[in-house]
Amino acid sequence: MSDLTGGVIAENSAHAKRVNFISGDVSGERYAPTIVTSVNRATDSGDRPLAEFRRGGTASPVLEPKTRHKCEHLLTACAKNITRAVNSDDDFFNRNNAFSEVKDALAELWTIRNLREEGFAELINMLQIAFLERNVESLSASQLQALRSVFEKSAEVEEFDDDVCNRFTTELIDGGIDVFRELG
């Protein structure tokens, strides 16, 4: 069955759902088709229990185990490469290769940012800014330690909420990394 906006209404045993095939739908139904209202609550016709709805902001995407593992792996690799750069103080090429590998891993993390929470994308963006237009020689030992610490800790984070992002931002700033610097 079709409606005026070009969507299709599919029958389901519990209730009808709307599937939009055009991008001109401004009703908002494709963004939140199962909003709990007083009518839903009273008639118990909502899709999910009320406890599953989050107030304020958007819900985090469901994190697939494969994606979590990939993020952990890349963040751990970044921490190891920072350590390699610090330990290769006398080997210019090894030090710069390690630094370049961190940048590559950050670029890969950026490509999967939409599969994680908004805070994850903010953290990856902040770390990319910290590395942009810099080489390993321009970072002090305390800056490298702050970066390594954030990479190690972020590999263990279950959910990137505001508190986690604020802690990492503070740690980077305290370590001498200006995450809010303007790029020229």
C-alpha cells in the first residue's frame, strides 16, 4: 500500500510501519518512527519499552563487536607507535615511520567514526588536529606521553560519552597539546 509521499506502508503483525523511498519527507517519521507518546504508553502500542529511550541528544548507534575490536586494535596500535617513536629517539626514520603510522590509523578510525558514538568522532577529530601539520620532532616528551596515555585509555573505553571526552581533552591540554589550535 502506498501513501502520498511515495513511502510504502508494510503490514506487521503488531502494527504498521512506514518505509520512505524519497528524501523529501519532512514529517520526521523516518528519523523517529516509534516515538513514545502518551497514547502509545496508555495503549502499550510502542515498539520498545520506555526505558530504552534516551532523553536529550541522539541515541548511540549499536556497536558491532567487529567494529569495537577494530577500534581497540587501531587505538592500541597508535599507543604502540607513539612508544616506538619515543624509544627511537636516535633513529630518525623509525621515529617518523611510527608517527606516520599513527596518522594513518587515525585516518582509518575517522572512516568508521559514524559506527560509534558522537564522542568517539569528537575524540578522533581532536587527535587528528593534534597531529596535523606536525612532525614527531616538534612534540615534547610530555606531549608524546599525553598522546600515548589517551590512546591507551581510549582503547579500553566502552562508550565515549561527554565525561570521557572531557577527561581526554583535559589530559591532552595538561600534557601540552593544544587541541583547539587554529590551523593555518
